[in-house]
Amino acid sequence: MVAGIATGSIYSLIAIGLVLIFKSSGVINFAQGSMVMVGAFLCYAFVTQLQIPVYLSLFLAILISAIIGVLIERFALRYLTGVSLISVIMVTLGISIILDGGALAIWGSSNFTFPRMFPSFSVAFAGIKIASSYIWSFVTSMSLLLVFFIFFKYSSLGLSMRAAADNQKLSVALGISPRKILSLTWAISAAVATAGGILLASLSSLHVNLSYIGLTVFPVVILGGLDSIVGATVGGLVVGVIEAVAGVYIAPLLGGAFQQVAAFAFLLIILLFKPYGLFGSKEIERL
């Protein structure tokens, strides 16, 4: 449960980026997992290869990832306005393949031990010894989510993003530039993906296959609701706990790595009763 909650909080952080892009443009970003992996590798390279201090490396990795997000929006997606959804999906898949291939060419397919980001300690609670890595991951993820919620609800930029996502024509009439907002959205999405990738790598190890985390995050956003930030937060925690519990109690009975598909099985059950997710907005069409 502890491991599931800690990992699930990171899933929530990564899922926020997917929700933001979908709310602002209706695009499902299949490159989110690759952005998670590349961001983590950037921070690793700054710390271990360039010998830059840890926290400065973290800042630089997030900054460069945000710039990459802006460049992707500017040169790959801005010209796809009005095209079919499948075309946009194929472009994001292509971006994912490019990022994965670039990371494989630079860093190879080895496993890397991520440098320690936080002080090490342990806490005993109800007879359970909890490692500091889980505590730091949960606290950091929840803190970043709280900062994001405050920014999205109370700052002028956050209000502009909400307005553009709700009604682009009206937001233009009010002087809000949808293109600038979309660039900002991709920058934030890439930044939170990098933060999530760094936290995940610090819990286990760093490998190019970390990009597959994008497949895990999709059940999170669909479970919570594709357009719901609160749903992404709740969905991440639920999926994290389901994976952890399934890995310990169900996988030994069924054989194989059942925890990898447990979230999808649970998602299918939920969608039978809640087709738009737990917190998603219902779409009503008048015939």
C-alpha cells in the first residue's frame, strides 16, 4: 500500500500533463511517457556526467524539457489544426519514437542508478518500516500538485488556460492568445513529466524503457476522466495501489506480471458503469 501510494502520486503528477493538453486542444499525447524518460535522463546526465549540483541539474532538466515541449507544439502540432484525430495521434507516436531512439543512441540500453536526491532515513509506522524514498516521492508529488492547483485556479495565466480550454472563440474575444496558451500547456506538460520521471527513477532505476510508463498513465486519466485534473490525481493513487496490491496478492496466483495489466482490468470494470471516468464531464449531443 505504501509503495502503491507513493508510485500513484507520481502517476498523478505525470497524468496532469496529459489532462492539460487534452483540455486545451483535444489532443491525446502519446509521447508523454517518452518525455518522462528523456527528462529523467537529462537530469542524470547533468549530475553524473557533467558534475552539476543535484538541485541545479533538476532545474536545468525541467527547463530544457519545457523548451522541448514548446518546440514540439510549435513545429510539429501547430500546423495540424483541423486534421483528423488519427493524424494527430500518429504524430505524437512519431515524436515518442524519435525521443526513445535518441535516448537509446545517447545513453544505451543499460540500467542506471539514479543519484540520491534527498536525505536517507526510515520511519516506523504501525509495525511497518517505510523508506525515505517513498516518503519524499509522495511529499514532493503532492506538493507539486498543490502548487499546480493554486496556479491553475488563481493565477492570471492559469485562468487564461482554463478560459482557452473552455471556449477558444470567446477567449480570443477577451484578448487571450490560444497559440501562446497551447505552447504554455505543452511546456508545463513536459515539465511535470520530467519531475515525475526523476521521482520514478529515484524509486527504482533509470532505463529507456521508463517511457513505457505512458501506457500506465493512460488508465489513470481515463479512470479519473480525460478532462478532470482532480480525476487525474485520484486516478493515479487508485492505479498505484491496484498495481502494488495485484503484484503481491494476485500475480503469484495467476502467474506472470499481472500487476502490469491489473489497472487495465480495473478500468474496464469501471467504464461499464462510468463511461466518462470517475470525474469526467459527460458529453451530451442534441439530435
